[in-house]
Amino acid sequence: MNQARTALIAHLTTGLTILEANQAQTIKKYAGELQEAQKGKMKALRGDIPAIYVLLESGKPLSHVPVHQFSLYFVTKTDKLDKKESEEDNLVIAEAYMKQLLEKPDFEDADTRYSLVNLEESTFVTLLNDHTHTISKVPIQVSVERE
């Protein structure tokens, strides 16, 4: 499952064609940053923003066709203290990445091939929208192709 997460992060980082204005500056595995941010402690959002945090929610590593459930957390920030602008920035970046994932659902690492499945069924959810930050979540499923 960790291998699938690493491959997904690599795909998000180098496998997609995202306009520079819409690129996330940080793409990494989730390490609890959003829990503190949702409590109003925005300093917990380390790294450059906009960011995408990748969290493994659940997995079926031993099934005939392993499928892992991940969440992509999109984090954006604006300096203008404007909720509407903060949300719009978040929507633009999330949409840019999701469209590219839909166009390029297959990726691989040195040992394994992966495919995003049911991507068109993924639901965008806004988790936090204050005057400076917006955090949204999109669940995705990754299937692992075994040889």
C-alpha cells in the first residue's frame, strides 16, 4: 500500500501536465497537518501552498485485484482575506489535477502498474473555507495490477 501511495505521489508530481499557475508547490503523504489546521492552527500547514496531501484511507492488499482508497487533500491560501477567492483558487487547482488524472489514469513504478478506477464517481468536498485557507478532499481508488 505504501508502494502504491509513493507511485501515486510520483504520478501527481511528474506524470501530469498541469499549467504552472495551477501547480501544487507541495505534493506529499499526509502526516496529520490538516487536523491542527481544522482547529484553527494554520501554522500546521507546513511547506509551500498550494499543496496536495495524499492519505491512504483503506486498502485490500490481499484481494485478487487489490484496490486502495486514497484521499487527495487540496490546500490553498490567499493573502486577500476573501473566502470566495480562497475557494475559487482551490477549485481551480483541484479541477486541473482531477482532469489530468481522468486523462491519464494509468501509472507505474519499477515493479507494478496502477490504474485509477471509478474516478468520474469521485466527489469533491470542501472541508474548510476560512478567510485565507481552503481545504478540500477528493477520494480516489487505485487498483494494483498483479502479474
